[in-house]
Amino acid sequence: MRALLRLPIRPASGPPAAEPIVVARPDGGASGGATAASAAPDGAAAGTAGTRPASRTAARILAAALAAASASACMVGPDFQGATPPVARYTREGLRDPAVGAEDRRNGAVAQAFAPGRDVPGEWWTLFRSRALNSLVAEALARNPTLEAAQAALRAARATTEAQRGALFPQVAFAAQSSYNKAPGGELQSPLNDNSLLYSLVTPQVTVSFAPDVFGGTRRALESQAAQEEVQRWQLEAAYLTLTANVVAAAIQEAALRAQIAATEKVIQAQTELLSLITKQSDAGQVAGADVVQQTALLAQSQQLLPPLQRALAQQRNLLTALAGRFPSEEVSQTFTLASLHLPRSLPVSLPSRLIEQRPDVKAAEAAVHAASAQVGVAVANRLPQFTISGAVGASATNFAALLNPAASLWTIAGAVAQPLFDAGTLFRRQQAAEENLGAAQAQYRATVIAAYQNVADALRALQADGRAVAAANAAVKASQQSVELVRKQFGLGAVSSASLLITQSAYLQAVVTQAQAQASQYADTAALFQALGGGWWNRRDVAPARDPKDPAPFL
């Protein structure tokens, strides 16, 4: 499983050397590297007037600098690459249909068949052909707050990604300052031509700043945030799948509890009638009083089974109500029995090679690896030189009216570079931490993939045994019911003791409860297979929530 992810690392030699940024100055000279060129307003200090308007000159210089910085940019750190695990089948042997023979069918078993390579429908719960189940799932999808929270988290991640994208562009701001100043006297001179010590100064300007992404640190950060957005998207899909699967499982469990309660009540009724018969025989002196006591104890034991089942049913109703986004006092109207649910005969089974593309938890784990991989690039870029380019265009004068004078204009353009020299190993350790986080994410991804294949294999194995289990349970109920009737007749004739009657009654009670549990397990394992295969989200139309209609900047 170590080959599940291959993350090639770029050579450590670094990017090719870029040509120095050359910035033209009004005097015809040039500056390179981290030097700055500026023009001061006439009237505030001695200076020369440019041959073209200052604002146009500054804009062209800044545009040339940005273009040069973008052309020389690269991206350090590992490039993420996914991989498909070499898995050809889910189980050790080839996929075999559940073995249900003719005798099993006569005992009430439903023959199910696997359909390898067939796609899972987006609304897989409709295969149970229950209108009540379909309506309850629709209500849960519309009202459950878990989905609302997951959708809000995805929208927040999208907004964060768009905010991170802004770091790739220059930042433009407007600033204006008005001040009243006193210049020092004596040997120092006033900045004004008339040597006034008291003066006002008004300076409006537009500033532009840009950090060229020379080594790709900003783009790696954006890549990481976009991967985090993918994590949220797949977590939304996982929440959708979990909610629908929980509703179906809860409905099946309710049906199983109702079947167990009905079977237990039927047994209690039969035992009550038998107790009445034994009591009459005891009054007539045909049986001993101990037989009455034993039958009474058996009836009490059966009655003890009923309250826990009724409590479980009430709690199951509360669970269904909560999944539908309601309060317990607003109980859902849908009820479920095993007879109202129809077991799907044909079960789609996706190809093993497609499973990792279908499971939301696997896709979320893969996106987490992508995010961790990009963070390594961010850590590497932080250890390399950081470049910044800034510029300002404005005017400065002693009053607002003088701002309209072309001589009051000013502009500045500057470039800077910063390289960490000593930080006590801080940036190196952060890179180490990012690499270890990547290793942890890869290991978690492999564990998630293994668990995904295990889930499918478990569901397939369970379904292969469920048919035989249901047939055996049905046969046991039939045999134990015949045994109770036979022993009861013999007991009435005095041919057997009450102990034999008690044993057969206990066996019948256990058989009917086991029958309900076996039938419910077959339904639950069918739903578990659909969930293990990813739930068919790729066949739905609502997998990507639309942009918020109140978004003030849809053009971004």
C-alpha cells in the first residue's frame, strides 16, 4: 500500500537565475535589485521635471516590473499525484451470488444476485420500494441541520479560497493625509521655499504593492486552501450519505423491532391461553400445582421481554424524528414493517478500481493529502528570498487648491528582497513539520482506502450468508411451531410432562425472535452495501451547491 500516493519532489537546486529587475528613472539612468526610484514634488524640494507625466511613467515602470516577476516565477515543493491501488477484487475469491437453493426459497428466503460493474443509483433507497421510506428520506434531506452545517462549511471554504486567490494580484489602496506642522529653526531649514516654519501639508496618494510569487509559495498556499475546500466538499457528500444511510437503517431497525414485538405478543397470548388450560386441569386434579407455577414463570419471563422492545421502538421513533429535523414532540407519521419493505433482488457492485473515486471519505482523505503536500511547498518557499514591489502616485501641497498644480505631483516605485539568515532553525523545523504532516496524511489515506474495501467485503460476505440465515430461521420457526402444537396436544392427553411443553415454548419464542432479526439483517446488509459503494452521489444533480445568490462579487 505504500504505492498509493507518489509525490515527486522537485530538484533542490532551485529555480533558474532570473534577470535583475531594471527600473528606469526620469534622469535616464537605471537601477536594479532592491533599489528604489522616486520623484519628489516641485516646490517642496529641489528636483527635475520628467519628460512625460509622472503617473504614466510610474504605471509603465510598475507594469514592467510585475511582468518580469511573473515571467520568472516557479513553484517549489512536491507536486501532488494520486494513484489507484492495485486491487482486482473485493474478496479472496471471485464474486459469488448468495447461495439460496430451492429448499431455502420454499422456506421464504429471497434470492439476491450481484450485478458486477453496474452503477449504483443516486437514490438507492428507492430500490426498497417503500413510499414511506422515500418520503422520510426526502424530508430528512430537506430539514436535517447536519446537511445545512456541512453546506455552510463548504461555502465558507469556497470564500476562503477566493480570499486566498487575492494574494496573487497587486493590492491597490488610496490614502490621504492632512497635517499642520512646525519646522525646526536654527541650523535646520524649512522644507518650503519661503522658509516658513509653520505650514500645512496635504498628501493624497494611490499606493500599489505586490509580492511576486517567485518561488510559488503563494500559489502553494492557494493550492492547499483549494484542497481544503475539496475536503469540505467531500465531507458534505459524506454527511449526505451518512444521513440517508442512517434513515434507512433506522427504518429497518424499527421494522425489526415491530416484528419482534408482534412475535413476542403472539407467544405471550399462546402462553396465556395455555396457562388457562393448565389451571383448569389443575383445578380438576389432572395435573399438579407445580405445572401451573412453571407455566406462570415462563409467561412472566416472556412478558419481561416486551417492555425493553417497546422502549427500543419508542427510542427508534425518536431517532427517525430527529433525523428528519424534528423535535421528539413532532413525531414523524411514517411507520415501517418488514412487510412494507421490499428486498432488492439485483444488487449493483461497482468495479474495485472505481471504489476510491466513489467513496466520499476516500476522496476527502485524498484532498487532505493534497493540502498537506502543498503546505510542504509553502514551507520550502518561506526559506527562500521574498520579493516585494511597491509604488505610489499622488501629490503633496500646502493646501487643497495647490494639489491641482502639476508641479505638486509625486511618485515612488521601489523593489525589495529579504532573505532569512538566522532564525535558530525555525523555518527548517516548520518544513520538517510540514513533511511529517504529509506523511501522516498519506498514512491516513491508506488506512481509509483499506477500510473502504473492507466495508464492501464485509457487506458482500454478510449478504452471501443472509439468505441461508433467513431460510434457516424460517425453517426453525415452522418446525418449532409444529412442535409446540404437537406437544400441547400430547400434554392435553397426559402423554408428556409440562417440562416438555415449557421447552418447546421457549424454543418457539427464540425462533420467532431470531427470524425477525435475520430478516432485518438481510435488509440492513443490503443498505450497508449501497453505503459502502459510495451511495451513487455521482448520479445526483445536487452534488455541487450553487453559489450564494447574495454574493456581492460573483465576477470573482
